[in-house]
Amino acid sequence: MAADKGELDLSGAKQNTGMWLVKLPKYLAQQWAKASGRGEVGKLRIAKNQGKPEVSFTLNEELSNIQDIGGKPAATFVTAPREHPFQLQSVGGQTLTVFTESLSDKLAIEGIVVQRAECRPAASEHYMQMKRRQIEESSKPKRQSLQIEKAVTTNYKPVSNHQNNIEYEKKKKDDGKRSRVDKQQVLDMLFSAFEKHQYYNIKDLVDITKQPVTYLKEILREIGIHNVKGAHKNTWELKPEYRHYQGDEKSD
């Protein structure tokens, strides 16, 4: 590396500067980038609880309004969660070094990583709303139908029954004559159910959503975890980033 970039500035290593390596949610990094050069982006709080350090970050209120969801401009603003507790992790015996590169392509060592952490949003209604909007945006079709001005003149030979109709009828029969509804409607039903209880088996979720098992499992894999062992074997629960329960209603 030093051979390609010239001399390596080792002054940072000599100062033995300890640095933190923190993993951020994508939306938080995007909001920080928007605030570049405009002052502080939030406040970092470091405290001790029974001798153990507790670290949390509070996002500035003016940066909590997000308009671009999933990289796409949204019609209305979404309020992002402001509180972000840190989950501290050990370096694990690794030697991690932070480098910087100047405009003249000169590399310099800034310090050694002494602490790893993950900055996570606190579970709140704002976070749930933001995640739902992200799912809605990702579910929108990339292709759209357009009205044509001229009639199609290509020859069309009618058939007694189209292949897609045959496949649909077979699928409908296999799934107990259940027809699929819009994915967002299924997500709303699932989120509503998991706000009441933490764990469900697939049979109960089929009864709640009235959806085919195969289709329901496809959606559950996006937002849920299937427990294959332990006290809650063969049940589904939400992934940590989607969990939000009402008071003490969380139950088995």
C-alpha cells in the first residue's frame, strides 16, 4: 500500500490514539451527510450503570425528518427515531487501524481501534412507521402500464385457456382456494398481529391472514425469524428491527 501511495505518515501510531469503530444505520449516515458543514448532528452521551459503560446518541430534531425512503423521494416526510443506544463489542484480539487519505493521495495512520460498537435505533412508533414506509416503497412495481395511442395490429390466435390461468387454478386448488391479496395488506395484518403477541405458528398466521401458506412464508422471511429449536420451536417472530409491542402484551 505504501509503495502505491508514497510515504506513510506514522505520527498517529506514535501518539497511540484510541479510536472507535461504529456501525451506523443507513438512514442515519445519510442524514449526517446532509448536515455536512452545518454544525452538530446530535449529542453523544456516555454514562456508567453499575460500573458498565452506557453509550447513546441523540439525533438533532431538524435532521429527524426524512423525505427520501430507500433512495427514492417520498411524497411526505417521515420522522426518524432520535434515540440510538450503542451496543458495545470487543475488538476480539484484532488489530484494526484507521487510515486517512489526503487530496494529494498521501496516506496517514490516525489511530488504533480500541472499541467496536453498533448504533441501533430505539424501538419506537417513529421507527415502525419508517420501516413500514421503506417496505411500501420497495414493494412498488418498477414497471408501469402506459396507454397506447394506436391499436395493436399484430395477429392474435385465441386459445381455449391460457397457461397462466391453468397455473393459477392449480395454485388456487393447492392452497385451499385461497387467493392472494396485496402484499402490503398482508404486511399490515402481520404487524398488527405481532403487536399483540410475540410468537405465532404458521397455522395461526394462515387463519389470521387467510393467505396461501407458500405466499405467506415468502413475506414472513422478509420480516420474521423462524425458530427451529428452543422453547418456541416451530414458531415465527419479528426480526429485531421490526419489533414493537404494546405495553406488557408481549407473550408466548
